[in-house]
Amino acid sequence: MSTPRLHVLEYVGGASVPEAFRTAFERAAAEGGLRPGVSPDVAAELLFDSYIGTLSRWLAAGAAFPLAETLEKRLHALLTGLAHPDTVPS
């Protein structure tokens, strides 16, 4: 059985990043949704690193860590910072 493409890791800038993250940011850039000057590869690395860092903190802290809430807040902050200003809802 082959590995679904969503879960394939590729090397970008020396670090592994899920291909799905990179593909999503490439699509956003092509549609004008990514802030000018932001590389889709860098955006994917930032998202992946934030996700892994949050999971690591949750594993270290245990049940008291608000995983879903923390991931949602970090995702919102990261994506609104990377988005083209004309595409961010007010």
C-alpha cells in the first residue's frame, strides 16, 4: 500500500515539511492570497514548526494544556500575518 501524498514529507530548505502545507501556500500565492514577498516554502515551514511546537508543549504539559484553543489561536495569528492584506477579513 502506498503512502497518501498528503502525508509525504519533502525537504525544503533543509527541513522536512509536509507537502500538503507547501502545496496549499503555493496555491494561495498563485491566487494572490499570500502576502507579497512571502515564500510558500517559508510559510509552510512556519506553519509546520508552529504545529509541531504546539504539539510538543501539549505532550510535555499533559491534559491541562488547551491544545485545540492554542492551535486555533496560533493558526489565526500566523495565517493573518502571512495573508495578503486585501484578503484578510476585518
